[in-house]
Amino acid sequence: MECKPNYTSQLLSYRDEIVFTNCSLREYFDEELQLKIDRDINAAINLKRVGLDLFPTINRRKNKVVIALVKNCFCFARKF
């Protein structure tokens, strides 16, 4: 499945917040949750969200990235 990878490596996957603004920044440490986040793994998670149509709509206005819409996440129960 083809998808546009725009901003998938910049947006923090679990908070929908832009943190990886510098391309040389490879890891991010979340002080609040005490988590160390790898940029490549974060981007892979976001690419999966794009494929599942759960990635937010992002617009660029006057060199600022604006998160315009975050789609709802629906969880489906599976019967075994």
C-alpha cells in the first residue's frame, strides 16, 4: 500500500506532538513518561498509523506545522 510519509518521522507517535524538528536528532527523551524514543521506530509506528488511516492531518503554514485533525481511534474486539 502506498502512503505519503510526510511528517511521520517528526511527529511523536503517542502524543501527536512535533518533537523531531532537527534531522540530526535521533532520539528523544520524554521527561514526563520517562521514555527514550528512537526516531526511526517512531516513524515506523506513524507509517502504520498512516496505513490504518489514524494519522492526523498536518498542514504547513508560514513555516509552522499545524496539526489540523486527529482521527478517532476505534478498537475492535476479536472473538476467539
